[in-house]
Amino acid sequence: MEWDDIVYVLLLFFSIGIGYVFREIHDKESRKWLSSGLGFLLVFIVSGKHILHPIFCTVINAFIILSTDKRKCHILSFFFTFSYLFFFRTTEYFGIPYPPAHTNLIQMMMTLKLVGLAFEVHNTATASRKNGQGDSSIVAEFEATEVHPSFLDIFNYTFCYIGIMTGPYYTYRTYHDWLTYPFLSSAPCKDATIQKIKYVPMFAVLFLIASTVFPLKYAESDEFYNERSLLYRIWYINPTFFIFRMRLYIGMVLSECVCTMAGLGAYPEFTEPSSGHGPTKEFVRLRETTSNSLLAKKVTYNFETIHNIDPYGSDFVPTFRGGMKCWNMCIQYWLAVNIYKRLPRNQFRALITMTISAVWHGVYVGYYLCLMSAPMYLPVEDVYIKIRKDTTGLEEKFWDFFLWFFKMQAFSYMAIVFLLLRVDLTFKFWGSIYFAGHIAAVVLFVVGKLILKARRKKNKQASKNE
């Protein structure tokens, strides 16, 4: 394990432990300033002078959000913040030392939070205008989600220690509720943390063993390309993807534990919270619960709002789409509500969304090759889901296994370039296996179409015979 990973894990465990202390701070203002003060300190510890990047980005976004037209502030914030993120990752070309790896994670999360906040402010302003024109259909939801932050509110939200380095993404509204609502005193924060963290030792052991036996560096060596067979190189994407999953499971589960231990993201189950968004219904009852401490103690809570990773679903859900939905769920929510759903309905929506996700991840070609390959596999899966439809027994189980195997191989094929990153390494690897993943997608799509055509012909003939 590299030193950066050790620091990362230690800071996560510290953040989990300190959550108990913050739950005991009942004064809203004290909790707000202490949480942002601790977050600022953590950023300074890992970033040093490079803390100027997140400070500058926060100040400019605060100006955009507070001083520009609310109908356009989200667009201005998006283009400025993502442009600055690109500059942040290319500072060496401008004679500025490249920031530490942890600062990159911090800048990534702040990008989502600040741009997301601008969208929340825009949504509030838009909802206000609609209500002023007599549109009462969204009154209840608007009253539950209105956002009017001050400059200090923006600073405190951005630098709050919860998720400052690792996520998960949570909205300003969720942060505001953490400060205001009494749920953190009533929710089973400790139990929820234990339920999540108990699998981390298993993930850690599997990660250490697999990364020792199948190091990624081996896929960059001359021996790998000169002495290993084509089939071995194709097979090697599986252990590297396994290592990648275990590493992310550790980080994301611990990140969720930071939230659960502090009580952030706790909402009554009757509101049916969703990942990233929070409550989706029963806003009137929610308000009644927040104003009655005795009632708040009687309801059942969950932390679905900050649920960011589903390791079991990621590994065992049979479909590509289903597997994708189990990863970075809160960030997928951000991409869905702020990008995907705002684009015109056409075949390019998924590609544009994946491109923005790649830009957010980094400037390396590997990110783009990985994330922008995802739309290629979706039509293939759709064909075989149609083939599976109306099957039963062993045939149904066969197609379930086929879809699962296809999903895992597609993810592995994409993940290897996500890890290799550099353009020379990514094309060297994919070239060494003759772009097998791309060729397989085309072949499977054609074969699937032929199977469907043959099946339709057979059904048509059977209908005629009857």
C-alpha cells in the first residue's frame, strides 16, 4: 500500500471517530463553524500552500452564486469551476507546482458541491417565479428544498470536514438539515456505522493479497508484453478490476461511515430518501417531525441519502446498467439531475454525460477511453435483455449468467485503461489484445440481432401453423 493510501485511510478513520463529538454539539452555530474549521485544517494539512486553490474556487463561486442572475448562475458556475479544475490539473505548464494527490480529491469534491449549490440556488429562484405565477403543483416540494445561502454559508458548506476529501457528494440542503433538524440525535448513527464498516477488513485483506499477487505495474512491464500470451493478457483485466473494486469499496464505505457517525444524511424512512437527493415525499409530515423532538425519537431512520456504493450489487447484479447504478451513486445523482436530465432527449445525452464525468475525473486519456466506452455496451446489453425476455428455467439462468459475465468483462476492459491512464500505456495494452472488448461488442451486437430475427421468424411461423 502506498503512503498516500495510508494517509487517506488514517484521515478517514479520524473523521469517523470525531463524528461522535459533533453529534454531541447541539448548538447549530458551534457545529457549523467547528465542522468547517476542522475541514479547513484537514485541507491545509494535506495541501499546504496549495489550499489557495480551493479557497479561490470557493470565493469566485460565492460571487457567482450571490451576485449574478439566478437564471444563469448555474451555467457560469459550471463553466468556471470545471475550467478551473482543468487548470488545476495542468498547473505545471504554467510554472506552478502540481498540487498533492489529496488536494486533487478535495478539488474534485468541491467542484461538485459548488456547482451543485449553484444549481440548487437556480432551482429555488425558478420555483419561486413559478409559484408567483400561480403554479401550486410544486409548492410543497419547493418549501422543503428552498436554498438561500450567504457567503459564510457557502464557505462552511464547502469546507465542512464531512466528505471534504473523499465524498460522498451531498447537497447544501442535506448539510442545512444536518445543522437544523434533530435527526442526528435520534437516528441510530453508531449502529449504521458498524453495519457499514464491518465489511471493510475483508475488503482490505482481499485488496492486499490481490495487489501483491497481481500488481498493476506488471501490466506496464516488458515481460508482460513479450513473454505472456494473448489469452493471459486478456485474462489479466479481471484481477486488476478486482483490486480496483476492493480499493474503492474501502474508500467509499469509510466515506459513508464519516457521514453516518456524524449523523449527516439521516432522514425518516417515511420520506423515502434517495442517494444524493434526500427526502422524496411526505414533506409536510417531515416538517411536523422536525418540530417535535418526541415525534422525532419515535420514527425509523435510514442513511440512504449518503449511500454511495453497493458492493454486493456491483459484483452480482447481472446487467451493465444495474452494475453502473451501484457505483458512486451520489455522484451519479449529481450527473443525472444537473447534466443528463437538462440535456435535449437524444442519443448523445449519455455520451455527453460520460464525457463530463471523464473531465471531472482527470485529464488523462484513460479516463475518457474508459467512461466514454460505456455507451458502446448499452445497446449490446439491450439486445440480449430482449433475448432473455420470456425465457424460463435453465435458458433464463443461462442468459442471466451471460449478461453478468458480459457486464464484468466490459467493466474490466474499461477499468484497465482507467488505471493505466497514460495514452501510450492504454493504447499499448488495448492494442496488445487487438481491442478485443470493442470487437466483442460489435460481434455480440450482430449475433444478438440475428438471434432476435430468427426468433421472430420462428414465432411468426408457429403462429401461422396454429
